[in-house]
Amino acid sequence: MSTNSVLKNSSQQSPNSALPCAIEFNSKPTLAKLHLDFSLAFDSFTIEVKQSLSISAIIGIYGDSGSGKSTLLRVVAGLEQRAMGQVSLNDTQLQNSADNAFIKPEKRHIGLVFQDSRLFPHLSVYQNLAYGAKRQKNRQLTIEKVLSLTHLSEMQHQNVTQLSGGEKQRVSIARALLAEPELLLLDEPFSALDKTTKSQMLTILKDIQQQLQLPMLYVSHSLSELQYIADQLIVVNHGQISTAKTIHQAIHDLNSQGESSPKTSLSLTVAEHLPAYGLTRLALPTAQSPEQSIYLPILEQQKSQHLIGQQLPCIIYARDISISTTKEEHSSIVNHLPATITAIQYSKTNALVTLDIGLQQFYAQISLWSAKRMALVTQASVYLQFKANAVHSYHFTEPTINA
Amino acid sequence: MTDISSDILALTTTLKMAAITTVILLLLGTPLAWYLAKWQSRLKVFFEAIVALPIVLPPTVLGFYLLLAFSPTSLPGQIWQSATGNQLAFSFSAIVIGSVLYSLPFVVQPLQKAFEQLGDQHLEAAAMLGAGPIDRFFSIVLPLTKASFVTATALGFAHTVGEFGIVLMIGGNIPGETRVLSIALFDHVEAFNYANAHWLSAGLLMSSLLLLSWVYFLGNNFNKKQHRSISP
């Protein structure tokens, strides 16, 4: 707000002098326009992509292994010269097979973080970071700044071969950031890490994205990981890619397409911490009253005001939500919410019930027997219920990162 | 000329030939090994076989064909003569060219194996950080394959010092020009000059043994380091 008004004022006073200066200071790309129109044949399948993406934060790319999602990144990076068609970034043509145009990966200003980190074993942490920085003109980031962004300052002189998996990936990200790309590609960067380390990494990466305003494409086969990190999602299936949708919509669309573990995806606002009860209360996106709240195990014991007001991406698996026709007063289950059934989808083994609370959709997976016994129909008013620890979020709560 | 001074002359000729040959081999062999390591074609095995030929072929076979090619009546010999003004056969240049061909597999094979093992992973990472092909070679490939470069250099050098058949065929026996240690040794034996033959033989044996021990020592050390750094 304040920078906006400063900009506006200065442009009114002297449109030619002050404004370019301000723009130059903020010249880091905050939006990447990626145009893809290519095909690439493999033995078993052909990847065909025709899509324009406006990447402002992090777009997730989801698909099973072998679906072609990593190849998609490699084409954008310039590591698949065989691709036929066109690729352009921010109106710069990167390749065009029609006139044999091909910009080499080292000239594309695109960063790529590999699943297997690929650190240079003969160089220290600091030297790995300097490798990208040295080859970059017009640097805006300092190595020290990136070391602190990635919590690596204390291990900068270590040999990279002695690092843990999470530390290696932090070095890999730091190294890519220092090459100052216009777009950062991440190919399953945290898939080899345990859940706690993965949470740390995702929290750090999200923080980096917000601080540097760097557009990213993030490939993963884990929807919950993507749900935490990305604001939009593309689904790759046998080389075909879907259009980008908002993350919650994309995940809900997958439910009705027979996703093996259907889930509710939503962003909740942290309302209050209740240390006496060990719970944190979060408000539904369109909450009118405190009743439209979801409780989950308390997020922060100390510094408990830290997260208040923040949006937290959460996942509740449909198998963890049950339905009741009356309000349960004598249950240990914490979350009871009045809802309206909007759809029931029967499969061979169970029923997937879609419920609305205001504008928010929820999904509950119940047995065919329960659906029949309770005589559930659309438009029926019911209660949905789930335990506090059925609410999953990758948010990492420890304020410090252990080395 | 005394035997000692002629043997010393043969030694310097040998070292000069081996040093020049090794430099040429590294300059030619490195890109050749690189292309063989990266090339994916069915023709590749044919070229690998050509490079490996000197290992199995009697040196005299190679020497015979080179002698024909280097003679002033054949095209390569004529081109050389018109470019330099000197005859190619029985010259120092001839034995260097012959040595390059003869020792080629000993330089190309270890380098090719090292480049294949290195793979593309680190090179792709370096490219994504803005390093061009030459930059990648010196900043990534060379430091990560230096053990193989030491091996290739030492084997190329030692094998060139030890050659006999090719030099005999295309070099003749001109002191200071093409008379190398192995030929000097042969001369001593033919003249029943066993004392000098012993000196030369033992000298060659010991120096080769020392050189190879040093190479394996370095290779072991590099491997240990490499192993530590590659294992996760």
C-alpha cells in the first residue's frame, strides 16, 4: 500500500525520473508468462502440451511417475532438444523447431532444482552457491542473503558430501536462486525426505517465494505437498496436461475423477490458539460465526500469536469424515459442522458424499451400508464430523531449523 | 661416439618423443573420448574397435602400413613433403605420428570410461547455472575425472617409451632423430654388448615400475576421495 502511494506520488510529480528508478529497484520478475506448444515422442507415449501459463507464485504440476511431468520441466529448461514445437518465456522465444531456433539451457535464465540435488562434490557449500552467482551478470542477490534465506550460513564451509538430504536440497535451491532465474523449476525436490524435514523445506520454500517474488513451477506426485505449496495446479496424465486451476478446485475435480484417496482441500484462517485445550481454532473461508470453525491440534505452544490471521492450507481425507443426521453431543470428536448434501457418488465399494457448508465443499467417504441405512439424499441437512488430528497441514511450527 | 653418450642421446630422443606424443594424445584423445562416451549410434562400436586395434595388432603391421603411407610416392607423404619440405618417412615426426596411433587406446579408453561414469547429471546442473560447454569442461569434468587423466597421461607416456616395432619400421635407426631406447637396446644385443643391454633393460624396467606404481597410488587415492564424495 505505502509503496504504491509513493510510486503514484512520484510519478505525478516527475514521471520521467523517479519512476524508472523505483522500477529498476524492483526489477526482479514477479510474473512469468510461459507459452508452451510442443510435442515430444517417447517409446511408450508422446507428451503433447499446448498451454499458456501466467505464473505469479507457485504453480504445481501433479501426475503419477512416468506421466511426463519431469519431462515437461526438462523441455522448459532446454534439456530436451528433441521437442518439436515452440516454447517461449516472457515473450522471448526459447525454441522453435520450425526455424531451428534453440536457446541453450545456460542462456535461458531458468533455474532447475533436481530431485537428486546434483551438488558438485568437489566444491564446498559456499563454492556450490558461488558457481551460479559467478556466472551471473547484474546480480541483485548476495550469497550471504541467500545463505540466510535457506538457513545455511552455519554450514557454508562444509563439504557438500557430508550434508543430510534436507541440507543438500537447501544448497541446491540456494544455488539455483543465486543464478537469479526469471523462473524456477523444481522437480520433486523433497520427495526423498521424511515428513518433518519435508515440512521444514516447504515452509522455507514458501517463505523464499514470498520474499523474492520469484515465479516457480513445482512438480510432485504428492497432492498434499502441492496443496501446501502451490496456488494453482496442472495435472499431467500420460503426456496430456490439464489447464491450470486453483489448487482447491483442481483437487476437488480429481475426487470426482476417481482419485484413490478423495479429500477436501481448503484454506483456513488461523483464529485463535487454545493452549488449555491443546487446540487451534481456524475459521472457514466464508465463516459467519465462530460455529463455522475447525479445530486442529495446537500449532504453536510458544509465540502463540504468531500465526493469527494467516491462511493455512489444509487437507481432510474423505475417509476421515463421517456423517451424522443428528448433532452428536456426547462424543470425543471435536469437529461437528452442519452441512447440506449436494451430491452422492456411488462406487463398487463405497459412497463419496459431497457436502456444502456455505460456499465450502467437503467430501465424506462412507460405506454403501451406511449410505443405505441413513437413507442419505441430496439436499438433506446433516452434520459432518471429524477428529482434530484428521486435519493435515504441512505447516512447520518449529521456529528454528535444526542443522 | 661412445656407447654411453649414444645411449644418452637415445634416452633424450625417447623422452622427447614420448612427451610430444602424450601432449598430442591428450589434445586429440580427450575430445575423441568425449564423443565416444556421448555418441549413441550403432556405428559407435566400429569406431571403438578402430581405437582399440593397436592393443591387439602386431606393431609391425601398423608400422608397415604407415611406412607405405609416409613414403614420398604416396599421397600423405607427398602432402607432408610439400607442406614442410622434408621427407616424412624415417623422421622424428614420423615416429611421433606412429606413436600417437599406437598409444591412442591407452589414453582414449580410460578417459571414455571416466566420461561415461560421470554421466550428464552434474553437467546439466552446471548448464542450468549458466555454464557453457567449455566452462563446464574445465569447472566440472576435469576436476571430477582428474584421476583418469593422470592414468591416461601416464599410460600414454609409458606405452610410447616402450614401443619398438613401429619405430623400427618407419623410423629406421638415425641417432638423435629416430634412434630410441628400445632400438638402442636391440643394437646392443645384436652386437653381443650385454653389459650395456643390462643397463638399459634394468633402467627401463625400474623406471616403468616406478611410474606405474605412482599412477596406481594416485588412482587409489582419488578413488577413495571420489567414493567418499559420491556416496550419499
